[in-house]
Amino acid sequence: MPADETDEELLAAYRAGRTAAGEALFARHFRSVYRFFANKAGDDAEDLVQQTFERCLVASAGFEGRSSFRTFLFGVARNVLREHVRRKARHRARWDDREPPSVYDVGLSPARFVVEKREQRVLLEALRRLPLEHQIVLELYFWEHLSGRELAEVLGEPEGTVRGRLRRARARLERELAEVARSEGLLASTRTDLDAWAASLRERVGLANGAGDPDT
């Protein structure tokens, strides 16, 4: 498939019966969707990526182009993740739709990827201790650079509501960082340039089992 075809053009081609277009969409977005699951679903991440693309292509008939294909895809990924965590939570923690448990609460481990700095490890652990919806919104903000409008499309909520959620998530992350960091020095160095530490994790988290080349 031509590399300059848009997501929407590839999706239209897939609907018209060109299976290669679906494969091209998968290849184009695999790394970012894998990254979505990597710090939440551990060894199940790649299977959940597959489920996400399969469900997305099946549901594509309902995609009307009012949002981007990318936010549509992350919306499907969010639903797949919530179902996965709900299953895992059944015997480990009470699921509350107002504030689903964290992946840490239900015993999910991160996927295997290499991080080099203590600040990166602290940040990853603190993110995993957040309520699931807070972790989702922050990781999409930090790693996928979604705007408030795009986050609203993923979550299916008004943009103002999502911006409020983002502020609350960052405040909660500050508290979790204080719990996870083992020293005032480490806490201070992580907090001082939080966005930069988050950005430095983007490529690492997107590398399945530490293999492959980082995307841009």
C-alpha cells in the first residue's frame, strides 16, 4: 500500500475488500497501540493489541470520520483494556465504575522493556498505581501527545470534563511519586522535569520485549 495514503483512505480500502489495507493500518499503528498496553497489561499486551485491531476493523462500519482514525483506535483499545482489567479484578479487587482499580491493585505486571534511569522506573511505577482512567489519560497525554479534544474523543466525554480529569490525574501522580520514590533527592529529580522523563520513556515503552527500532 502507498505510504502516503491516510488512515481514512486505508480504512476505506479495507472496507472495499483490500485486506492489505488493514495490514497496513496494523503496521502503521502497532507501536503506539502496543505502548498503550505495555505499562498496564504485561505479557498480555501483544494479545490485547491483536484484539484491538480485530475489533476496530469489525467496528469500522460505524466509523463516520467525525474523529480521527487514531482516536477511534485508542477508544477501542481503552474498551479492550477495561474489559481485561475487569476480568483480572474479579478475584483481586472490587471493580467500581466510578474509579476502576489500578493495574497494580489487580496484580498486573508491566511488559518487559529496558529503562536506564531511576527516575524513569519511579515514574512508571507511580503511573501503574493510579486509578486506571487516570493512567490511561496521562499516558495518552505524555506518550501520544493527544490534545484535550482528542482525549475527549477517546474517552467519549466533554473536553472540559477531560481537562479536569487530566489535572486530577497529574495531582494524583504527584502523590504516588512521593510514595514510590525512596529518597527526597530522587523524588525531587523526578518531579523537576516530569514531562521530560515521561517523554524519555516513550520509545522504551514502545519496544516489545526490548526488541525493534524506536518509532518517531
